[in-house]
Amino acid sequence: MTVKPLDIEQAIASVKKALAEEPGVSPALAGTLETLLLLVSLLVSRRGPGCHNSSTPPSADPNRAKSSRRGRSKRRPGGQPGHVGTTLQSIDDPDVIVDLPLDRRTLPAGRRWQLAGTETRQVFDVVLCREVTEYRAEVWVDDTGQRWVAPFPAHVGSRVQYGPTCKAHAVYLSQGQLLPYERVRETFADQLGLPLSAGTLANFNREAFERLAPFEQAIKPLLADQSVLHVDETGINIDGQRRWLHTAGNPYLTHYAAHAKRGQEAMTDIGILPYFTGVLCHDHWKPYYRYTACQHALCNAHHLRELERAAEDGQAWAKTMQTLLLDLRQATEAAGGALAPDDAKVWRTRYRQVIADAEVECPAPVAPASRPRKKGRLKRSKARNLLERLRDYEADVLRFIDHANVAFTNNLGERDIRMTKVHQKISGCFRSWKGAHIFCRIRGYLSTCRKNGVAASQALALVFQGQQPAFMSDGTLSAAVAAAE
């Protein structure tokens, strides 16, 4: 249920008016009601945490409002100038040709007619069908009864078996589209007439997982050698227990890994971050800072949301800082992705001035003289903690203004991990560690292929054909990464 503050304010005003016009209300009751109304007003004015002012995901915030930080675009809806459209176009080699002769009896009489060609129209359709290929090997027998049989292709090892395209399509529906095994089985039975069991589907996924072992071994050193890396982690459920899924990626590569831990132990076991020396983009999860061979860049989308919450709590400096960060992002984009050193110096001066003003408005707590001496620092408010983070990690907050390939936010890492939450919503959990590892390796491969222009169905077909995507073998990926850097 959505609660509109404006409606509540009107209701409170109406109740106050009714109390004032009611002569029989005792002073004690009237005072009590006025106090309760005041408390209601304060609670309504102080909105709780949501996706707009905290790290709460939108799915957990049913009363979320559309963010206004992006601003209203002046562009008209639809495709913009220069946009490559997807209008259906005719092709030169149709699969089926249907000739439509003209009934000459319908031609007007008294004239001479001759054939001048054809006019074409094409209908694009999808044909879902089962294709069974039977291999018939010749058998030769000599006069002693000894048999000689022509060899079958290497991939045909059983009397009856599923083909690579069938396996690829099943894994695509299971791991690419995240359909439960039962729904994949129903799809094959209803549309293709193929009897796939849940066990068979599990075997297909396991086979893809094993075939992709070289891919995972190759992608880890590639990721560790990148100049910028986006990382994130999210909770997952494995056999009823809270576990963690970690992701590391950039615009060309994606890697997922499931682990029992969330912190440095897991990151070290995965084997990417200990060897990384570039810029690590993250959301200020402290274990990332234990890797000191790299630089760090913080997600400013998180800062904007936390500043929104501080502003709602009456912190004027938070609104000023929020505006400064948004203006700085716009200026950086206008400059081509990175500011000139002199311009960056001016912006840093403005940033530090906002921090200095915030120190006056939101000072650190001071222990009273009567307070017993205790170890540790005094408890801070959320606004004060945010202020100290923005002050102490200034270089990491503003890293994006100096490096064109460092983004303002860590949205790439969060997008990479988003489908994990979709899987959790559909299936609820992973039943075993093996299933979680299968999901991570296949999804990492599909995400990497998609980032390099290879469709998921095509990528999986290559897996079961024992081949690699072209971008992994012809140097295309290395060239693209080098050009981006």
C-alpha cells in the first residue's frame, strides 16, 4: 500500500480543525491528540530508508518512486538520430519459394500480354522441429564370416544419443533463460517431441561445465591483467545456507565464483584480486582495501543514495555534495571522460570546501566528561560516517575524473550480478555446491560472449561442438581491450 505524505497532511489538518470546533473535548484529551498528531507529522516527514537513499534493492522497496536525479530528457520517445534500427528486411536466399501463377482467364480480353517478371513478398516464421540423423555404416563380410564396419564420426558414440544443438538449446534455456528443469522438460516435450528427463538436463549442464574448464582457466589471468576491474558480491542460498557469489568483470570479460565466505578469504581463493594491479571499482566493502597493489575507485551511485538519506535527515551539506558530484560527472563526460589537471584541481578545491562546511554542520561526537573511559571510538550517525568516508577516501571517490576508463559508478559490476538475484527469485536456492559452480562458470562464459557480440545460443553450440568463439582465438578480444585502454 502506497502512503502519500500529502494526503496524510490533509488528514491531520482536518483532524486539528475538528478538534478546534468540538466544544466538548477535555483539555487533557485535546493535548494528547495534538501530541500524537505532531508525532505522526514528524514520522511522515522523515522517510525511512529505501532504494533511493540506501543500498536497499528496488525489489525490496515496493513504495519506490522514480528517481529524479537523471533529469527529464528533451529527446522524443523512440529511436534517436544515428540509432541502428531492427526493421525486418527481405533476404536474397529464402528457404522456401512459392510460385504464384496468374490465372490468365482474369486478364482483360483484347490485349496482348507477356510475362514481365515477378513481384515478391516474404514471410518470416519460426519452425520448431525435431531432426533425427541416422548414420548407416556399411558392413562388409568376407568368406570366413569376418565383419568390417565403416567407422562412425567421432561424435557419434551411442546407438541413440542427443546431438550438440539439442544439448546447447537445453543448457541455454536452463542457464541462459534460468528456466527450472521441469519447464525445460515440458518445452522439449510439447514443442519438439523430445523426452528429456531432469537427470538428462543435469548431465547436459555438467558436460558444459566440464567443457568450459579451459575458458575459466584462461579468463582469470586475463582479468588480473586488466587496467580496470568492477567487482561485487551478493548473498545466495546453497542447500539452505547463506553463501556468497562474487563477480569480477569489465566491458569485455565476466567471471563468477561461489564461495562460503564474503571477505578476503574468498577473494584470495578465487585467485584474481591478489594479482590485480589496476583500478578496482567497488562499493567500499572494506576487504577490497586489503589489496594494496591496486588503486581503488568507489561507486558514486551509492554515495548519491546515502547523501539523499542524509539530506532527508536535515543535513544541508549532503544536498550540496550531491549536486557537486552530479555536476562533476556531467563536466567529466563533456570533457571526454577525464578532466584536464587544472580543471580537476578546481573541482577538488570545491569538493574540499563542501567537506569543510560539512565538518561544521555535522561535527564528530565528543565524549562527555562524565562518560567512563572506554576503548574504541564514539558511535557516529550515518551522516557523520558518510562524511568521514568522503573526506578520508577523496582520491577514490574522484578517481573517475582522472581516468577516462574509470566509471562514475560500479553499475557494470552490479549489472553483471543482477541475474543471480533473478535466479534466486525463480529457483529459491541452489541445491548443491556443484549446481552453484555450474551456474557460475556457464553464466560467466555467456556474459563474456554477449559482451563480445556472440549470442548465447551460438556460444553454447560452439561449446558442444568442441570449438571456441572467434574472439577468443583470433586476437579480437585482446585488440578490443587494448583499444579501450
